[in-house]
Amino acid sequence: EGRAMARSNTVGNGWGRCVVTDIRYSAADLTDLLNTHRPTDEQARIIEAPLEGVYRVMAGAGSGKTETMALRVVWLVANGLVAPHEVLGLTFTRKAASELGSRIVERIRSLPDHTDSDELFQTPQVSTYNSFASRLFQDYSVYLGIDSDQEVAGQAAAWALARRVVVHSDDPALEQLDYSVDRLATLTWQFAQAVSEHAVELEQLADHAAAMAALEELPLGGRYEYLSDMASIVGSQQLIPVLARLVAQFREAKKSRGLVEYSDQVRLALDVARSTPDVAAQLRANYKVVLLDEYQDTSVLQTELLSTLFANHPVMSVGD
């Protein structure tokens, strides 16, 4: 029936540390108490996994991921391994975050021995990845010497500023490009997003473009004529140095106007995490367990932020 063997753990419960408790409920026990469907054997193993561990869960659509994640939190709370406010859950959309958070709170409040508990007034922190990064940036931006009250620019405002940068740029290479101003504005904005999301330094892009250009000097060899293919590959990279310079100007324009985008906040949050080790220590102390939903869709930048903050910390990532 998926019943977990009783065992002792030393944990912190939010009001004191080093509290020894026994595992009181299995996943099946909890679903019986909550009058919901019992989990499958695979789901039960996820729900009852020991607190101390890093887990990767792969499951398909319609396999009950949200309910399993909610029951994972309920199992930890019901067995005294964590307090509700010591749980951090991250997902991609506000709707998904709201659904997961509401389901966890509803399940916890339905537990018979938690109806009169102070935990009724505590809730897990469930939000989107970008909202978490935004809050981290706002809370610790002082370490970067940046005003936390900067305005978050929407797509239309960011594109308009990128267009202004293109129009006022004195880069001579722009005259050689067969692109309209609007097209260059779109490319600049999209390139700025990609550079941030993949944690790429602008200087690296120039080196990459130079390395690609050097391919034209290599002997073609082989039985076929590769010249046209190679010219196409190298030609597609020639725009990169120009865009990199425009992105640098775009960043300066945002900084001078006190504007940031969500992708900027993730990048700046990573800067905070890397430059200030106390930030990671504090978050680890606040959150005893971290749940990551839709993990397959996280960007390089989001992954680096999470690994910087929570490497070797109790984390369960769930993805398709």
C-alpha cells in the first residue's frame, strides 16, 4: 500500500531546530485522510522520498504531476520534516503557480491534526521562475549598487527603446546592412533577450564570430563543392558583432533610464548570487526544500541561478 517505514530524522520545524520526529504517515495514509485517490507506486516513491536528496522526476502529460508535487509537500509537512513556509515551489506561469500553491494549502488545511495549528497562517512560497528572480533582484540589488525600484519595461517599451538605439547609433557597419530600421530593432531586442537568457558575455560573441569567419580559410576537401554552404554559414554569423554592439548600447540606454526587463532581472539576480554568498546561505536557511516544475523549459540563465543558490540542497525537479 505504499506505507513508508517509520524512521527518525533531525529537522528544523520553523520554531526550533534539531527536532527528532518519526514518519507518521505514508502517501497512502495521507490520501485516505484527505479522501483522494491513492497514488500509484511510482507516485508514492516520489512523495515519500527522503528530505535530504536531489531528485529528477520525469513524467508525461496527464500523469498527475501537480497532485504528486502537492502531496509531496503535504507529506513533508504532515510528518514534521518541514514547516509550510520552508517550502519554495517554482513554475512557469502565474496560473500554474496559483494552482499548485492553492492545492498545497488546501491539502494541508484538510489534515485532521493541523486544523488548530499555527501552520494555518503559514503558506509555501510558490511563484514563477521570473517572479522569484525579480524578488531576489529587488531584495538584494543594493549589493550591485542598483536601485531596486527600477521600472520593468514591457515588450512594446523595450522594442521602442531598441529602435531608438538603432536610429541614433553611429556604428558604421549599419550602413552595410540591408535591413530596415524596424527589422534591426527587432533583432536587437531579440538578441538582447537571448544573450541574457543564455548567460553569454558580449565579448564571447565577437570571438565566436571571428572563429566562424576563419572557417572560410580552411581547405574544403571532400568529394563535393562546399563553398556555397560554407559562405552561407559564415555569412549568417557576420551580423553577430554588429548586434552585440547594439545590445551593449541597448543595455546602456535601459540603465540610463532606470529600466529593466525580466530577462535582465534574472541575469542581475545571478550576479547577486555569485557575488554575495550570504544570499544563497540565507535562502537555503529559509527554504528547507525546493520544488521545480516544468524544469525542461528552464533557460540556461535560470538553471545557473538555481544551481548557484541550491546546489546540493534538497531539490526535486519535475519535467516532461
